[in-house]
Amino acid sequence: MGDDVRVWRDGAVGRIVLDRPRALNSLTHGMVVDVRAALEEWAADDAVRVVVLTGAGERGLCAGADIRAIHDDAKAGGAGTRAFFRDEYRLNALIARYPKPYVAVMDGITMGGGVGLSAHGSVRIVTERSVVAMPETRIGLVPDVGGSRLLARAPGELGTHLGLTAASMTAGDALLCGFADHFVPSASLPALLADLADGPVADVVARYTEQAPAAPLAEQRGWIDACYAADSVEEIVARLTAGGAPEAKQAAEELAERSPTMLKVTLAALRRARAHGSLEESLVQEYRVSCAALAHHDLVEGIRAQVVDKDRDPHWSPAALAGVEERSVAAFFEPPTDGDLRLG
């Protein structure tokens, strides 16, 4: 094991702690490999009854992948990041079909790759501090780690709104949208985790679960469903701009800041994901799209603007929705030249 993941047995509980608190526990390839190794070992160990995933520090579970490393690798051809995606998506699939209770504590910031490590688990806990998001369009990427399936299965058009704008969810929103199952106050987490060693998981979690705060997105379903039901990003933006709700106009302004190409690819990915019969099918699609994004100008440019230079002024290419051709969008869904993702 590397230094960025702590793994140990606590009686019948297998504990995994992502341990890069100064980087908001952002994922490296080595961390993905280490988490998978622990899960595979414990799956075959009858002494381990439940697995618990948490993040070190007070700020969150995981802010996603180490996107600065992705930026540098993409400029060098992207081979390392393609390998990272392959192992990360395989881990997401393993978590979804894990044979033992997998308790993910989504306390604080849980975004991108952090969602992939938590929201496919069997017991997903949020707290009053949870901030959950698929923020990929901010950096010229598209929702991945199975996020396209989660977003596509959210009520109405909430997932389309969240996927395109990269907006954050509160604990109540995460429960509403199917990203979490239980609300537990953060102050109760130490006692809950201690009790997992002695009692049935469902009973222990039920003792600490409380009524979640209201979901702000629930009150906005009217304009969200009406605007995002459109068949194109252009029409979505038109409806948001014409809508009476101030939140709709704000969403239109946020979309104007995103990569036009990645907005169109994201919408296409979410619509396709609605027809998928399994998480694995969505992960294969995401692998194709993510590999294509690695070779596209907007990913390196988006990370540069947000993380490297931090000027928040990305220069997208094409710069407008009208410049993104349908054939360019379709090309993102073609298998990579070195082969599709293989799961199993």
C-alpha cells in the first residue's frame, strides 16, 4: 500500500481511509489500485463483514481525480490517464457489485471520482456538511465514474441540470437524486462507525439516521424539467433564458461559461445512458468519451484555466455551440483505437 490510502481491520470491519487531506483526498492511480486490492482481499475474507470508506481531514471524502496530473499527462499524449480511467472505472464496477455491505461516508466535499467511490456502494451516507457534485464540465470533461448513469436515473431532468451546469447538491438533494441513502449528522459518525463492528449494518445505520434537511432542487423541478427536456443544448439555453425563474437565468449564464463541445457531448451521453441496462454499459460509454476528451483541446485548456493558471478564463474551441458539429459529438462515442474498456 502507498502512503495515500490507509487500510486496516477493526474487528469485522474493513476500514479504508483516503489520506491526502491537503489535496482534498484527490485520487491518484496508486490510490485506485490500493483500494481495489483491499476490496478484493476482504471479499474473500470471512472475518470481514463490512467495509467502510471515509476521507482524512475535515473537508471531505474526495474532491475527485488529481486533475493537475491529468492535465500534464494529457499534454504528453494521455497514456497514463487512459490507464487510470481503466482501473478507476473497473473499481467503480467492483464497488457496485461488492458482495458485502460497503458503507461510504460522503461527509463534506464528494465530487467526481469521490462520487464514483461512494455513490455505487450499498450504504451511502451524507451529512449536513455534504457537498456532492459531478463538476466535470467546468474543466472541459464530461461526467464519468458511472456518474452519467446516476444522473440519467435522477428524477425528471434534475440529472441533466446537474450534469450540464456542474452544480452541487446538498445532502437533501443527493438523497432526492439517488446519490445517497441515509442522512446522519456528522457528530454521530464516530459512534456509528464504532457500532458497525458489533451489530447488523442495517440496524446500526438506522439507529443514527435522521430526517434530512429539505432538498432545494425539489422546489425547482418545475423550470428544470421544462427547460432541460429539450433535445439540444441550444434549445435548453433558449428555454432557460426565456424562463421566469431567476435560477433558470443563472443556469443559462453558467452554461455560457462551459465548453460548448463538452456540453453537447454530456447531453448526448446522459440521453444515451437512460437506455443503458447496467452500470457497466455506462462505464464503457464513459471510457470512450473520456479517452476522446483527453485528445481534445478543451480538457487541457479547462484544467489550465481552473487549476493551473487559475485565471478562470478558458478559451474553448469551438468557442460557441453553433460551431460544434454533430459528427464531432458522435466521434466521442466511438471505441478508442487501443480497445474498449473490459469489465469483469
